Amino acid sequence: MVESGETDWVSRFADEVISEAERRAPGKPVVCASGLSPSGPIHLGNLREVMTPHLVADEIRRRGVECVHLLSWDDYDRFRRVPAGVDPSWAEHIGKPLTSVPAPPGSAYGNWAEHFKAPMIEALRQLGVEYHGISQTEQYTNGAYREQILLAVRERARIDAVLSRYRTKQAKQVEDYFPYKPYCELCERDLTTVTAYDDVTTELAYTCECGFGETVRLAEHDRGKLVWKVDWPMRWAYEGVAFEPSGVDHHSPGSAWIVGGEIVGEVFGGQRPIGPMYAFVGITGMAKMSSSKGDVPTAADALEIMEAPVLRWLYARRKPAQSFKIAFDQEIQRLYDEWDALGRKVAEGRAQPAELAAYNRAVSTAAGPLPATPHPVPYRTLASVVDITTGDADQTLRILRDLDAIGTLDEARPRLDRAQRWVDGHVPADQRTRVRDEPDEELLDSLGPSEREALRLLADGLDDWSPAGLTALVYGVPKIQAGLPADAEATPELKAAQRAFFALLYKLLVGRDTGPRLPTLLLAVGADRVRKLVGA
């Protein structure tokens, strides 16, 4: 077994999976698996279903061990409900396979499943996730599982016995249980009931709520699927899966994970994969996500406002059983501060082993590094600049040259573009920064001698037009007024004076008590306009 010296959770799972895969299927590629249902927007909680095995599979590949990450698109699942924001008339399609449901109005895709798969496929490309996609519609309709279906039907009494161990209500009679659900030939829905089955001929009779009924040979029938608690363990055995995580909801008594662990061996002769339970992913200010409600942030949404390595890092640094939140509000600035601080620790050789491992998994895969911003200006600075300039490229470049010696805006991309989209899409209008066009004469007339002197000292000191010089200036004016040296210790009284001075400047410049960091704001406004607005 190839082991890693790193101490993060990914390495530990990789060790275990390599060992277990070699025991189960010596000499064959290691198989990790994920499953996603494109029943609606595939949200950031669903992304953990993919990122957990991706990180493990990628670590296995880094060690030179052949590994495949299967991603099953459960697009042959039934359409269960109409998400918010979609025409209620789509309810007529409830019960059909997702690939038989028309895409939402205005979509460029041929069906419901493809519409919701597409943004996830693009997001996974940006995230560097290497996988082999499997359409369950294609698998079932092409007859790939025919022998497994016939086996499950032959063993339906054994399956029913397993399920009965977990039923709280009185168990049905064996002859009532059937593990295969046909889709109706006429209406395409799964509102069907199997009324008869012949084990010798495999003739299966069913009726549908729409009034249609027919008799087919199951050995030739490709318009139906195994029920979920049988379908999942069937695939574990069929694909030889060694590693597949699942959500908290799959680990309760009688769930598909628990029941499937028995069915896979007793019926299909396979083994349940190593499968950590993963916790939910939340969004700052939002409750638990549900794709059925429609209005949930997706991986594509997150990649609009943050770079791929940062999003990868969020999933890599937490063990699967640990929940975490993804910020779409002001917390994203703190998140980026953490990310940049970690980058500095790594560059200086100060990162702990687990930190270093998570960072390396975020910025690269076994196939190579992910795209990075050449000159990563702090996210909060970029957000302030694009907010103040309303995205004007010339003004943005002027300020960034003064702030951080940026030569071209491309040096600050893609982080700059992410910050722009965050400001445009996630900062409320009443929190946007709008520099005043004209001085607030009423406020200026109401000022006392001390405040007027503070503004004069500020205007006189604007000649040192650099971030460091302006920082020293805005913090230094209250010190000068108090007769203190520039390096004076910040006493409570001095801090109070500085806060009052800052609030005055914000009111004069942007009409609010707070705003972007003052040095950044001053650079954006320009010396002449600052002097005009402070009445100097």
C-alpha cells in the first residue's frame, strides 16, 4: 500500500481506500463514486457529494495509483415536484423520468435533466474535477442492468425480508413487494402497479393510474428502473465501488445506505463501499438548502464571486462530518483574508502539515495547477475599488496602480472580476458607496474649530499620495491635534478621537458614517476632489 506522510483527512481515506480496493479487486483501478439528481438546481450541499470522493480520488492519482471517479447522473429518477419559479403547469410531468420532462421555459437544453446538469458540468470543469459521467437514463434504457434487474426480481423475497427488518409498520406480504417500477408506455409516468409476474417467462403485467395497462417481458423491457433502495446497492456491485460518501439523511435506520449494505451482499454478491457521512453545507444567512425549492446557490453561483481554488479549499479543509458555511455576504471578505494569510504561511514555510495539504489540494490536482490570479490584491480592497468606481476600468486601474503597483487589470484577474460580480450582485443598494458630487455645505457650516482644523490638516497632508502615506495621515491627524507624536500609543481617548474623525470624513465624502477603508477611498476620490468635499 502506498501511504502519504500528510496528516489530513483526505490522505487517511486514500490510505484506507487503496488498501480496501486491493483486497477486493487486486490489480484493478480503484473506483470512487458520486451520485447527483438533476431534479433542480444542484446546490452547494450537493457539491460535497462530488468534492469528497474527488479529493480522495485525486490523492490516489497523485500517488500514481490508477483511480476512476464515477459520477452517476440520476436522470432516470422520477420528476417529483415543480420547483419555485417554474410554471405550475409542469405538474403534468410529475412521475416521468427527468429526461422526459421538458426543460424550463427559455432553456437551450432538450430536457429538464440536461438543463440542470449543464451548469454543474461547467462548474466541475472550472474546479478541476476529473470524473467519468454516467447517465442512468442511458444505462437503464440501453439494457446495461438487465441481468441485475432480473436477479433482483428473482430475489424479491430476500430483498423484502431485509426491508422488513427495518419496517415499523406491519410488513406487506412477499407477493406484494416488487423491486422494479415500470414507466407507463402511454403517459411515461411511474404511476404504475405490477399486477402479475411470471418468473419463468419474465412476463410482467402492470396497470397505470392513467388507465393504460400492458404485459411485457422483463427480459426485454427497458422502460423502468429498480427502486432506490435496491438500485443503489446494485450499482455498488455492478461498478465495484470502493469509496462513496453519503449525506446525513442516508444514515438513519432503514435508510438506503443501511439497508443497501445488506442487500448488496445478500442479493448482488458485492460489498458496500467505504462511505463517510458528510454534513450539510450552509450559506451565510440562509437555512439548510433544498433544491426542490428552486432558489438555492449552486457551484456556478459560488464561482461567480470566488476563485475555484478558494471554493475547493472550503471543501478540502473540513472533514466530511464537519458542517461549514459558504459566504455570499460580507463574510466573503474575511474568508479571502484567511485564504491569503494561508498563502503567505505556505510561501514562508510556516504552514502546518494539514494546512499545507488542504492548500495544495485547493490550488492543484494530479493533472496540474488550477488558474490563479497573478497579482492577488486583497479581495476586500478590490471590492471597495470596484464599488467606488462603479466598475470603470480606467479609474480602477489608476487606483490599483497607486495601491498595489498593478501594471494592468489582467494581473488582478480573475479575482478582480469575482469581486466585481460580488459587489454588483450581493451588496445591497443602501450599502453601495457613492461619492458625493458636491460638498455638504450644511454639515461643513455646522463644524466647530477643532473639526475644521482636522480637515485642514488632512488637506495639507494629501501630498504624500500613497497607501502608506494616507494611512499615516488619517490616523495621525487626531494625534497631531492631541499634541502627540506620530508613533504615540493608541489610548482609549485617542481611538475615540480617530473614530469621530473617520465618521466625519465618511459623511463628507460618501454621506454615511462608514465606508471602504479611508486610504482606499481617498485614493479613489483623488486629492483635488477630497479637498473640495472637505471644504479646504
